[in-house]
Amino acid sequence: MKKVITFLIVLASIFTIQAQEYSFIPKGLKELSFEKLMEKGPPSNLELVFYEDGTKTTLDEVIPLIMSGAVYPRMFVDKKGKYKALVIIGGRYSFLPTGLKPISMDELKRRGVPKYLELVYLEDGTKVPFEEGVNLIKEGKAMPQMFVDKNEVYKALVVLKYKNDIDPYADIKNPTGEQAKPFTIKSINGEKYSLQNLKGKVIVLNFWFIDCMPCREEMPDLNKLEKKYRNNKNVVFLGIALDNKNAIKEFIKDYKFTYNLVSNGTKLSELYEVSVYPTHYVIDKKSKISYFSIGSGNKVITGIDSAIQKSLN
């Protein structure tokens, strides 16, 4: 449930969630905040349920989509605070073929991104090349909404760009310049690492987990970065995974990742206040944080590389 709520909060930052009139719902209704809706919970029944384009639907149809994080709900109440109408954001676009349905972010992460799709659009219906859409997502500038047919086959991707004036991660503190928090960990191969023992070296941390799609996609670039500094004993790469050791060992049979991998990294992730994956840290020789970034993409790889070089000098 926490993953779903986090996703919906981010999705809310993509759309304009100001008071808005819809011609297909009664006038005089007031929008209930997302937080209040989460507190009150979903209604047991509701007659007025629509997609944003005015297409009428049912509560039974949209509740699973909401709970999976595939769509965002906008609930409207009367003067007494009683539920009166629900408008569903996302999940239905006039430019998509009929009969398609959205899947949740968790499902997309589980199945992974296809190698190619013909139907890739921005939210306004602008058709874009597959590579362009995927790059916007990798660079943290947009969120994907994948659509499948009745056989669960990928058919279309809608790229939901973040508004220029909204940063979905604005409330995440940037710890650059702060002293790194002490830790002691052991890799899946038995090597022990601690902040104290690594003082005088540059530490590169990558927080990830197996089912994280952007985490998997950045691994080839991270491997190239690790290879660049492999013969430098003053640089240590640590991949902090949330998964257990056996799961990681099975995973790396198919996905090469050359960082020193650490399993069961939840406590360290919490210590470093990681809430979005992947997250990267570079810690300099004096145990101060010299670089921090969220997400993946060329900009992140360049930032890590630059921070390593500066920390070595």
C-alpha cells in the first residue's frame, strides 16, 4: 500500500490538481484533497464515476486501477462533505486504440520495459519515437503509463511529463556537504566494509532492488564506471540492495553488476533516508558526502564520475 500511495502522490504532481469544473458532474461540488481521501477511504458505492474525458464508468471498474497505482482519483464532495462524484485521471486517452487498459507501475517493473513499441505518446497525444519517450523516463523527467490489450500484451505507452514548475522530489533533502553516517556492512561474498575503515578512500554507493526497472537499466553504465576505476584502490563501489543474498546471486546470473553487492540493505537505506530508487551517493576521502542523486540516466553517470574525480584530487 505504501508503494501505491507514494506513486499516487507523485502522479498528483504531474497533473494540475487545482479546483476545476467538469461539465459532466454537478456544479457546486468541491474537490477533496488526496490526503483526506486516503484518510476516509473509498466509498462503498457511487453513481457518478467518470474518466477525465467524460466517459462514464463504474466504481467496481476503477477501484482496482486506483489501488494498483495505474490511475489517479479526484473525488468531489458536496457542502456536507459527502462523496458525490469521482473523476479518474489517466487510464483513458482518445488517441489510443479502443480496448486497451493501463497496468500498474509494479506490474510494469515486474515485466520490464519492451525493447520497442510503435505507439508512444505524450499526454497531449503527440506521438514520439520510442527511444525519446524512454529517455524522458530514464532522466527522471516523466513517468510511464503502459497499456495492454485483452491478452496482456504491451500495446501503447503514454509518457507523463512532470510540469516544469513541479519537482516530485522537492521534499527530499539533498545531503551534499554533510558528514556521512557511520555504517558497517558485509558483501554477499563476505567482505566487510565500514565508513571508518574506508576513510581515505572515495566511496560510491548505489541503493537499488531487483524489481526496480530503472535500477536494472542503469547497470551497464554503472559497470563501465566501475571498470574505469577498478585498478584504483582508493575508489570503492558498493551496491546496497534491499533483497536477500540468495535472490541477488540468482539475479546476477542473468544481469551483470560489478559493484561490491550488499544484501538486506533496508537498514542502511533507512539510515541514509533513501525513499526513491535508484539513489546514488559519493563520499569523499574525509567521509563527507560530495554527490547525491536520485534516478538514472546519462546526467547521473556523468555526475558520479565527476564527483569521484574531484574527490580523488
